[in-house]
Amino acid sequence: MLDLDPPFRPVRRQEGYLALEDLGLIGDGTTAALVGVDGSIPWLCLPRFDSDPLLCGLLDHERGGHFTLTVDDLRQARQFYEPETAVLVTELRGPTGLVRITDALALRADADLSDDAGGGRGELVRSAVVQAGTVRLRAELKPRGGGQTRVLYGGLEVRGSRRPDLRLHLRSNRPLTGLRTEHDLQEGDRLDLVLSWGRIHRHHRFDPEAMLRQTAEAWRRWMRKCSYGGPQEALVRRSVITLKLCDDWGNGSLVAAPTSSLPAPIGGVRNWDYRYTWIRDAAYAVFALRRVGFDEEADAFLGWVLDAFEHSRHPRIMYTLGGDPVPEEIHDADLEGYRRSAPVRWGNGAADQRQHDVYGEVLDCADQWLLPGRELQPALWSGLAELAEAAAHTWRQPDQGIWEVRSEGRVFTYSTGMCQVALDRAAAIGERFGMSGPIATWRATAEKLRRLILDQSWDEEAQCLSEHLDGGGSLDASLLALPLRKVVPADHPRMAATTAAIAERLSAGDGLLYRYLHDQSPDGLPGDEGAFVLCSFWLVDNLILQGHMDRAEELYASLCARANPVGLLPEQIDPATGAFMGNFPQAFSHIGIIASGVNLARAKAGARA
């Protein structure tokens, strides 16, 4: 769980890898890095989130590359963030001394994190200060595939063998004779390292302390807008920062996670590249951020969704950060995968799937974007009307659903529900702006789909709505999202019964939920998976809406307690061990922390009124 003053503990590795729980995240709105509790950086893609990684020891601890700053004979360590920032502190204890390492992807001194512009400097700062005793500090930069160096005024030029397009520069306050150096330091001594790319800063003033201070100040300025004051306040505020670290500030898009190919489970093949923007993820992020005071970020996401839709004309389920088609999925045979869980994948093969929920996501985003009184341009209305017409017909057709199954498509209840959302929102927009179009027909069809979901997907024997519109009794936790998108009321008897059935039949124990059961809902892939974190937050929201406040609060607290010491959550959790699984950190999981916290706070305030 999040601990603002965590205890020291031994550093653990399995098969040469840190547990995902032992990693923190830093970022600058253009890319992100994972920092291990052992002082390593095993993940960094440059210059952008979705670029080829410079460092990916996370996916092959021998050959993937890393940037390590650590002490000889490391005994214990701990990690925490500077309050209200994405500046990460790692403290390492060796047999003779203690060193504090402060890491950040630096921001400009005047960076306004609410602005639709990049705030990063293109520099990674690593600053180590000996707190007690003496230490031998080892610094090693090892790009994937190795690299060549050239001594230049002010540091080393580094050219990675696999990334000749990147011109890197490594500067330090101490002599660097190569990519691996050792330094004997005593109490009060410091070692500062700055890795630069893109615009090379080697002739600028070398002042890592000022860079770290300015970066922390920029984060704190931004966090002053956060209006949240409900349950688990520290973790919710930390989750807001985590979501911002998954945000591409210049474009307004959002990566589902800043990592690729982390398996769920270990040894399985469910390893996907999440460094792209899913329309549904952006939509859920909008709901969460707007409710805690971040309207600018919400508007940026909404604008990005509409721009991407207008650019492609036919809505895709996911895009690159710039709004282009996602690259084809390839396997990287040179990397063994996290804890030997191959394959490592770049690109995403689900990008061209049929997922009908995208119609509802785009129209819901458009409805929110227009609500503050913006002007509805005829061209945008024409595109939105086309989407509504498509939703009115395609709901009958099979698709791969929200979970992107790689089996034959079915008519998923959730997808039908999101087509209902598309028609409902299109009708609402048309009515509000007095637009021409078959608005009454959309409204009637939306109501028809609502009734169809309640009647046609209902399984009398199983006493629940089913994952497919033709019934059958098989369950899918995405049904919990239907009330959240206002498709059906949470307290409708059939929805309440479905909530109870999901809580029982999809339970992984201790409040965790599976998305679905693989023996009942084959998805075209071998093996099982862990519990999907977001689904449990959806359960919290349904319990709130159904008036079960005590159960909702208890479940919410138990889920928040599963965050790692720096407040991060993964995509999935191993129910047997509590270990993190899947890509990490997962934006969806942090959206759940924020949204459910807000829902709890509002419900409790309403109960007191």
C-alpha cells in the first residue's frame, strides 16, 4: 500500500528481475521511465512513449539494457515520491553507508502542465547524495545492444548500436571515463548524472539541483488544482499524478500503460503493447479528471479523440499518440521477456478489430466536449451523425468486444450498450443544438436497445444478464459498466442481480474479480489470467449506486491497500499471491481509484445532507 515514509526492506529478485511492485514511475509528458528500488532504470523509450526502447532490461535483464546507480553489496532499500510531485527518491543501504538517489525526467522551469504543450526538457536527472557513512557507488549506462562513446567537452556522447538516430549526451559532476564508472564517496558527497537527448544541452549550465527543484515546483503548481478531499486522499492524489504521467501533454492523448509485453500471467503469452491510446481509456480518463478539478486535461483528451476521429473518418479503437494507425504487431525474438515470458511484442494486433463500443465512446466524448457551451460545427455534426447511424445498425453484428478477444466475434452485451450510448448522446446533442437529422429515431432506437439488453440478455435460470445479447448465462465483468454509462439503472432488479452474480461467480477472492471465466468464455488464447483491477472498482461503483455503502467502502479500502509503496497499480493481480501482473502502471486501474473515490465521497456527502 502507499506509504509516504516506507521502511527499508531487502531487495528481492526472481530470475534476475525485480517484482513489478518494486518499481516507481517518472515522466515528462513525452515519455516515461521505470526506476527500480535497487537504483536501476530498466525501462525508457526515447524520445517518446511508443519509440523503440533505449533501455528494456525489464524485458531481458541480460540484453535489454539499463541505467543503474547503486552501491556495492546492497542490503536494503526503500522508495518514495517527493510530496505532490513525480520526483522519485530511492534510498539504498549498503554495509558501510546510506545513499539517497533522486530521479526525475526534468521539466522546464516555467512549465505549465495544464497547457497543451510539452513541458519536458529531454533530460533525465539522477542525483545521488551520501546520507551516512561511506559508499562505493557504481554508475552504468548500458543501452540495448550496447553503445559507443566519444569524449566531448562537458561529458560523453553516446550512440546506441540499435538507436543510431538518437544522439545522447551524458554529463556528470565527476569524471566519466566510460559508460561504467565507480566512485568512492563519503557523507555529504554527491554524484550528479544528466542524460540528454534531442536538443543536446551539453553547453548549458550544469545544475541538477536546480533542475530537480524546478521540476518539483512545476508538479506542485499543477497539483494545486486538485479538488479531491474524500476517502484515501493521498492515494487518489497520487493516482492523479500517475494518470498525468501516462498523458502525452503535447497531443492530449493517453497511453493505456507506458510499458509493453508484461505478462499476465508469468509464463503466459498474453503480453501486449499498451503504449497507444484507446478511445475508451481516454473517455474514462475524462470522467475521472474532470471530477477532481482538471478540466484542461479532460478537454485536451476530448479534443484529441475528436481530432483522431475526424482524421481517420472511420473510428478506430486505438491510435498512436499522434492519432495515426497503430503499427502492426511483431514479435521481438531477441528478448526473453519479463521473467522469461515470451513473446515480446511491439505494435498491437487488435488495432483493426471490430469493437462497436467505439461509437459510444466518441459520441460520449463529443457530448462532454460540447457541454460547456462550445460551438457545434456542421462538419463535426455530420461526422457524429454518421457514427450514430452506424451504431443504429452495427449493434446486431458480432465484434471482439471490450476485452479484444482473439476468437470468433459475438454480439456482446457491452458493445450493444455502448451503441445505445452513441444513439442517446447523438440525440441529446441534436436536441440541444437544434440540429437536423433523425433525432427522434435515434432516441427511440436507444430506448429499444436499453429494453433489449434487459430482456434479451437476461438468463432466467442463471438470474443475471449475460455477456452476449443472446443470453446463455455466461458472465462478463464489463456488464458492471452499463450503469456507469447510464445504459441501465444500477438499482434495476436485473442489474442488481447481475452485480451480485458477478461478485460471486467471477470472484478471485478478497474483492478481486476476473473479467470472465475462460472455460465459459473462450477468447482464442491459451491459459488463464489474473484478476483485472478495474473490474473491482466498477463493483465498488455499483455497490454505491445500489446503496450498499458499507460494502463499497470496505471493498474500496481493500483495493487501495493493494497499491505498491509508491501508490502504483498494475493491470492485473495474481489472486494467489497478490503479485502484480500485466502492464504497469495501468491507467485504467488509477482511473478506478479516482472515480470510485469521488463516487464514495459524493454519496457520503449526500447521505449527510
